[in-house]
Amino acid sequence: SAPTDYYYQYTECDSTGSRWRVAIPLSPGSCSDLPPPTRGTDCSFSCPAGKFLEMSTQQCTPCAAGSYSLGSGLRFDQWDTIPAGFTSLTSFLDPGLNGDDIQACNSSSWTPQGVYLESNRDECTVSLVYAVHLEKQGSVSFTYQYPDNNIFFEFYVQNEQCQEMAQADDQKWIKVTINGEWDTHTVNLKSGMNILYWRTTGILVGGKMVKPVLLKNIQIEGVAYTSECFPCRPGWFSPTPGSSSCQPCPSNSFSIKGASFCTRCPEHYYSHEGWAECKVRPPCSEKDYFQIHTACDSEGKTEVLYRWVEPKICVENITGAVELPPTGQREPCPPCNPGYYNSNDSTCLPCPPGTHSDGTYVCVECPAGTEPVLGYNYKWWNVLPPNMKTSCFNVGNSKCDDMNENIALLQKVPASLSGMTASEFGQITFVFETICSADCELYFMMDVNRKSTTVVESWEGSKGKQSYSHSMTRNASVTFTWAFQRTNHALDVRRYVSDTVKLYSISVTNVLDGVASACRACALVPQNSQHAGSSCVPCPAGFYIDRDTNRCQECPPNTHLTGRHTYGQDACVTCGPGSISNKEHSRCYSDCSFSHTENNSTLTFDLSTLSDMASLTIGPSFTSKGTKYLHLFNISLCGHEGKRAAVCKDNVTDVSSKDDHSNSAQFVNSVDSFICQSTIIPADGRGFRMAISSQSISLADTFIGATVDTVLNGVNAKPDLFPENSKAVPDINFFYRSTQATASCDQGRSSVITVRCNPEKSERGDLSVPSSCPAGTCDGCTFHFLWESVSACPRCTEDNYHQIEGACKGGVQEILYVWNEPKLCTKGVSLPPRSSSPCEAIALWLKVGVGGGAFVAVLLISLTCYFWKKNKRLEYKYSRLVMSANKECELPAADSCALAEGEEPDDDVVYAQKPSLLGKLRAIANKVKSSESVQLNSSQPDRWVLG
């Protein structure tokens, strides 16, 4: 067989560390005339970088020009496709019961982008896996960009039994990179099988898309040997044999795969460094140049210059192209920035300490009794201030090809304590505008003590001219950075070259090494001091400067100093209802007691059992991919003697510096407040060791006051969001505000905790949010909470119980005391003990009743006797009257009362009813009258009918 019909390969190493070289035919079945096996090189044998093991001679041979070799290593730097051996595994953080959620992540993977590999942009967990067998101890190193701490990025190694190798935290958790910089991570590997995992998980949540992790230049050392050299990728070349790496082609040149040299682009074509092809140069337009000003000359004039954007890729001398405008036009210099003065050579220099200037005149000393207001105020940009710098970076590219691609401004601002008595040590305010055609984003970041960079706020897309302020709450050295990213796609970004951000002005207050544009009154040394005079002294905490004497004066009780000015008593602002001030007069807080007077009765509340921090977890909510997350609120109703006691921590940011207890680590990783919120991804069903807590924000930095009213200082409690209070005890509303402005809340966030008496709840009670606003807020700016507890009921008083008297038994009567139902009070007075008192058998009401009944009976009998006697007397008088009348007159004619002829006498006399007393009297009168009548001419027997 000819040598081209077969190739050589080593057998597996045996227990003695030796192996055999065997020939393997290219076409199966043709095994005739193959060379016999020969003993191979030692298993630990490897070639140096730039050489490969030529199998026919088993000698290390230099690579040819246009190719390279690592010797005993592998390098992956070409990402047009995912190289052989790499796999992208998708797993879901929280698999659902039926596994449907896993389907949502099927499309998520690491994707090749030419020069680098890009992680997924969603919350799915995706692992990039590569298995490699090392013959000796080696290492893996990779270059990465990890800009977004809303992604969890870890790198770990497993052995062939899928057991994770022991790794320190700082090896496993990758550090965040800043401003588009690339960083390199190296981990040592043991001999044998190593399975490498690069795993990312998007932490969340909300409208913003996460910025992906970028990987390039993965290099593994410690493999046995390489039997071939790798060709240089297109756009790269190696000019000499025996190369261990390739170099990128310079700008305006290109190369094909495996090239040993680069070819220049044809005329009117261009390329950037490392490009594999050339593109046609476009005609120049206004977008291709920019205007700058020279420094001021001795005449106070500046020259306007125009420069091409570098590297220049456009063509001037073709149809439709614009030319660079002529330079040399001179303009008067703008004034210096406040706090600077114009020197003899027309450059702006900072005013000396103790002096001030508005930028248009020379520096003047502050008058006696005043001090300079230190800070920075930049509004003229003729030259960049000395404590600022610009830098640029490209997405996915190690070099900055286009100076206007991304710009970052850095400013060091050490804040001082002078004049600061409240929690605010200084403030930065800037005015900006963004003009964008694509997915641009402006970031405002801060870097505390040169570590722990955090994004304070960001704005996407075009934004009109607006101002933004941020308060400094720590006394630390700070670097502020403004970063503008035209697009987060690593395409040819030329079409977005006109997207710009404009920073009009930057103002920073209370800067230690700052300059002054004005003076303010200061406190003088007290008169009773031996050093009394006109020198300024800082006032102690809680003191203001008296306008008349310019001496330090303590604020009245229960007032707090506001703002950054302490001049005049009006700087001491009265605390809100239901609140008192701390000793330093820096903050108002509630002592967890409250009283309310209504209808001449006073209710006193003791809320001390609610003073410890309480937590409320809301959820779960789900992202579009189905990731479960919760909102956690930590609430400190009264704080701790004025200190904000609710703390929310992030455990995502910079995991490797967890043991760092410096101020900066706490500054970034925790928020302390009266109310703070974190987003939690639970630990159940995840590949993480713990629940992930991220995006901690403060909802309540200051306590405004507590009142039964529903509105206080413009914050509305909106009681209709909760079920109506059916109890007679009013709700107490605790009002808070966080003045830190956000992109959606220009006035900052505010919060209301409605404390409600509910005897059916425990002492700690239950927290809830409105059912119509399940995240605790309806507009994202005002948060509402209802805290129902028996502790929120007023203290008990004598009005809250009544007494019950028992029956009189054996001359003793018991008295019981019971609470009014429902019982709407707690603590306070307790029920008096059961008592007894002597009593008589017959109760007073019974005596009165019997006495009254006897009196009425006697009265009735007396009346009856009286009327009976009077009636007898009348009857006698009447009889006498009738008799005397008959003696003097004729008898009247008799009525014919006889029976008609033939009639039978009727023997029955029928009474319709019992005769009454009046009827009896009438009957007696008729009887007398009838007995005196004379009957005439009657042959019938007499018959009287009494009627």
C-alpha cells in the first residue's frame, strides 16, 4: 500500500505507560500491505508550542507558515460554528409538573458570532460542555466579557464519574467585567478526564433584556500531543513556520483560511483588523466627521477644527460625497466653568482654596464669616475637565475601531462630611439627551472605592432633554461613569454611527477637593471660647447656623435638618404627625406609640410588638419563559431608634467577594431602609445551592409621619384598595418616602403601611398587599401594605368593660366585670377582680311595688264606699220628692197596660243582661212610680213588666 492509503494512530496507554503506533487504512476492508505496529513514544511525551508530532517519524516537526500549534494544548478561537466536541445543554431552572416549561427553553443555547460565542439572552440555564482527557496536569483559560450581573455565570469541572472537582469560590464564580473590557479566567486541571462546564442563568425579570456573556480564546493545556497543526482562521495569518499562534490582518487587508500573509484591499474598499473580506467604501457624509475646539489662545480665542472619524473608511472624491469643512475659523472662548478662572495663557485653572469664581472673573476670597461651597459644576465643554477622561470599547472586539462607538466619562468625587448632617453626603445632577435609531442604551454607573461597580440607572432608546439627580448616602470615594452603547449586537455598527448622547451639564455638591463658585455663611467659633473670632467651624450634628449671631444653635426638639443648607432656623423642619427626631436631628421616626383623640375620648396605641422587622413574600410570579420568582418585602415599621432596620441583600453580585466585609461590598450588596424589596428566585428544583436574591431597592428612606388621615405630604393611603374597616377603631397610616428618583418615578417612591386593629389576629399579625395590585403597587411608585394585628388595637381603659351584678344569696351579692363585645383593645388596664357586697332579701323595687299596690287598693275601696253612700242619699231624696208630689196633685190617667182579649198572659220575664248599677237605680225608680199608679176599669189581673 502507498502511504496515502492509511494513517497512523496510537493505541491506548497500558499500565506501564507505553503504547503502540498502528496504521489504519483510509478505506475499510483493505488491510493488505500495512506497515507492522511499532512501539510508540512515551505516554507523557508532548511537543513544544509551534510543533506537532509527525506520526510517520514520531518526531516533533515545526508547523508550516499559515498554521500554528500549541504543542500539548488546544485552542478554540474561531466561532463561525460551535467547534466539534462542544455541546450546548439546556436545562430549566424550575421544571414544571408536566415538563412543559422545559420546552420553552429548547431554543436557548450558546450561539457562535464569528469572533466569540454568545450566551442566551433569557432566563433559561444553558451549559456549554467540553470533555477533554489530559495526560498530565494542565489548565484551561478563557477570555470572557461578563457585563450584566443579572446573569449568574459560573465555570466548574467534573470528572468522568460526574463528580464536581473541588474548586474555590473565586474559581467557580466569574467576576463581572466593566465597560466592555475582556478578562481572562484560568483554572488548573488534573490529569485524566475533565468535563468543563460554562453555565449561565438569566436572573431576571422585568422588561429589560439581559446582556449576554461573551466567550472567546478557550485554551486547554496538558493534552498528550497534537498530530497536526491548526490552520489560521480567515482574517489571520502566521508568516513563519513553527508558530504557536496567528496574528490578525491589519486594517484594509484580508486573508483566507491558512494564510501566511495578508492581501491589501483593492482601491475604494476597506476592512477592519482581523476581517476576512473587504467592503466597498461609502461616500463621505456629515456622519463621518466631528468638530472640536482648540484650547484658548492668549487672545481668548479658540479655533474650530474638523476631524474625520478614525479609522476613516469613507471616500471623498466621488459623486455625492461631502468634503471636510475648512478649519481655521476662530471664535471667542466660552467662559471657564464655575470655580475656575482664566489664566494668562487663556487656560482655565481651579480657584485656590478659600476663593470662588463664577468662571468669568478672577477668583475672590470668601468674606469673613463665610466659606466656599465646594463642588464641581461643568457646563462648558471646550476642553475636558482634568478629573474626567473618555474611553471607548466595541461590543465583542478587543480594540476600539471607532472612537465614537462607546464613550465613558469618569469622575472621582470623594464626598466630605463638612456641612452634612443628614444621611445625604452629596448629590450629583446631570442634564442629558439621547438621539437613537436603534436599541441604544445610556448607563449611569458608580464605582465605590475603586471596586463594586453598579448601574445606578439606565435609559433605553431616545430620551428628550432631562435632568437626573442621585444622592450619595456613604462617605466614600466614588467614580461616576456614563457609558453609551449604540447597539448590543456585534454587527457592523456603522449604520448606528449617528446615534448620540449629549451631556449638557454635570453638577456635584460637597466634593472634598472641589472648587467653589459661591460662598455661604458659616458658623463662627463660639463667643465664650478662648479662640473666638471670625474663623469658620463646622456645626455639630443637629445644629444650624443662627442668622443673627452666625453661631451654632441646636435645632428645637422633634425637628430635623433638611437639605444641604443649615443656615437659619427654617432649616429645622418639624417632624410629621406621630413622629419624633433622633438626637442628631438627622431623621424623624416613630417610637411605636400613637394616640388619637375623637369625640372627647383618647385612644392610645402601643405598637412595640410590631417594631421588629417583618417580612412579606408575594408570589409566585412567572416570566415569559416560566421562571418562578417572588417579591420579598422586609418591613421595619418604626426602625430602631431612628435607624432604618430593614435590610435586603443581593447574593448575585460579585459572589467571589462575599467574604469581603469592606464598606464597598456592603454598599453594593445590601440596602437598609424602613421598607426594602428584593426579587427572589427560590432554591427548590434548581442547580443552585441557595435561593437567589437580587434587585434590592429601598422603598422608604424617610418616615413622613403616622396619622389616621388618608393623605399626608402628597402621599395617598388609598383605603379603598383594602377591605373596609368594620371595627370602631380607626386605621393608623404610616407614611414613608424614598426621594431617590428613578426613570419612572421622578419624585422617588413612597409607601404606606396601614395598621389595623383586628382582635382575631395574633400579636405579630398578618401583612398583606392589595388584591388588585398583587406586587404591592399599582403604579410602580407608591406601595401599599395592610398590617392587621391585635397589637394595633388601642390600650384598654375603664370604658372598655362593664359590671354585672349577681343575685342576692344569703345576704351577699357578687359583682362581675366583663369586656364589651367585641373586645377592641389590648394591654392597658386589666379587668377588676370579682367582688361581693352585703344585701337584704327583699329588694327595694319589691318593697316599692308592694307599698304602691296597697295604697292603690285602699284608694279604690274608699272611692267605692263614697259613691255607694252618695247613691243611697240620692235615692232617699228622690223618694221623698215623689211622695210629696202625689199628695198635692191628681193621679194621672192610667195607661192601658191590660192584655187584649184572647191573649195568654206571659209568665216569663227575660233580662237581656245582668242589670248594672245604673240599671238597678232606674229599676227602683220605676218600681216606686208604678206602685203609686191607680188602675182603672180593668177586669184582668194586674201584670207589671219591669224594664
